[in-house]
Amino acid sequence: MSILESGQGKSPDGIKVPSTESAFDSKLLERLKDLKPKFFEIMTRMRRTVERDIGFGSLSKAHCVETIDMMFSLRDSEEGLVYPTPSQGYTHSLGYNYEEMSHEELQSSMPTDETLSEDDRKRIIVLPETTRPLPLVISIYQHPDFRGDSKDTLLIYAPDEVLEGLIAYNIASLFVFDRAYPWFITDFFESKGLLACQIKRAEGPKSSVFRFGSEGTHDVVASLFGYHDQILAKLQFMRRCASAYAENPNTDPSLLPGLVRLLQTTDMKIEAVKKYGTGVIIPS
């Protein structure tokens, strides 16, 4: 029996999701456990351990089909700690135009809270200090539907660089959200003649603009911390996943335009990392 065939269940909308006992889950968790020292190394290098408490694990319920990595807050509730999960019927984010949704549709697409169970806790390899405000968890997972037919896109077979890139990318997002960049990154952008509010190509349409706050900027900032190769490996892996999914004859045709946009955006991010993601000497 293959990894994909063992231990699978179905979510309410029909997407197959491996149970916590599946071979895929077990192998993925083992791989992530092996990355625990690297997680702490990246955290220390990127200096986010003081400002925010960040954990690391694999919570499958938090992920849409196409989201291999997530970072979310754990919150207190009357039922205990909770974390956000995609609403039923919104397990893909590719096929929805939120700007055109009605108020009712927007409300129904909002994330729902999932109580952190004992099984969930076992899937968190590094549990953040939950007594501190809004502890964060970086989650890495890959739903079967997004693996396509090619085994080289399976997350458990991906090189360590891909997983390290996913971690570095999510930590870098905090710098972007807080608009608080280390001085050596700010100086680097200024040396390139870039504005403090955007990274963009010298030429190209408006769709090629990378603004601070965009995911493309997260990739560039993580690269400037010394994770250039890991970020490129992560982006190239995600591109292979999207390509395999788009080429899979069983993929819902309504998702294809979203997949095309995802591929185009990923190509833009790769170009931005290659152009801006090197050249910084990180202070010791």
C-alpha cells in the first residue's frame, strides 16, 4: 500500500486528508523533528525569539489544499487554546475572488476556530510559551490533492533546504508586518536605490511590483538573512507543486486560473530573490 493510500479520511467537502496515524503524517513529523535544531538556529539568526514566541509543527487542519506553510496565533477561549482553520467549503483559496463576494459569502469564508486537542499538541514539535500574548506556530503540511501525480513533489521527499526556506520565510514575514527591519537590510535597500516602501523591477507592468507587505518581500528579507538558497529551493518546490496540480486531469477546472496566477506570482518572487536576495553581510 502506498503512502497516499494508507490512513486516509475525508473532510466534509470531500478532500482526502490523512489521519494522524497515516504513513505520510508519521514520515513528515519525523522529518520535521529532525529539523528542530535548524529551527532554533534560524530563529536565533533572525532574532525573533525575544519579540514574539514562535512554535513549530504540523497541524493539517490549519491548511488550505495549496498552503504548504502557515503561521497563526494560538488564542485562549472558553474551550481552551484555539487556532484558525479554513471554513467548510473554502478548503481552496485559489478559486475565490474576495473583492466580488457578498457580505454573506465573505462571512461564510472566514476562518473558524479549532480547539487545540491533545493530538494537535503532539503535532507541535516546539510548543511556544502559551502564557505569553498571541503565541505563534509555524505549521508545515501538504494535502494529497496538491501533490499532483509526481512523487518528487511530496513534501517528505523535499530537500532540507525547502523546509528551512519555509521556516525562514515565515519568520521574515514578522519583519514585514511590523515594518521593523534590521539596519543592515534597510541600508542594503537604500544602497540599491530602492524606496523604503517597495521593491520593484526596473521595467514591467504594475503586476510586477513587489511592495513591502507582499509575500515577495518576505522571501527577499529571508534571503537577506543568509537564506537565499533555501528560499529559492522553497519557491522552486512550490512551483513544481502548482505545476503538477495544474496538469493533473482530476483538478477542478475552476481552479486553473488561480493556479496560473500562482505560477506567475511564484516566478516573480523567484526573479525578485535572484535580483535582491544577496549582498548583505549579516553582523555577528
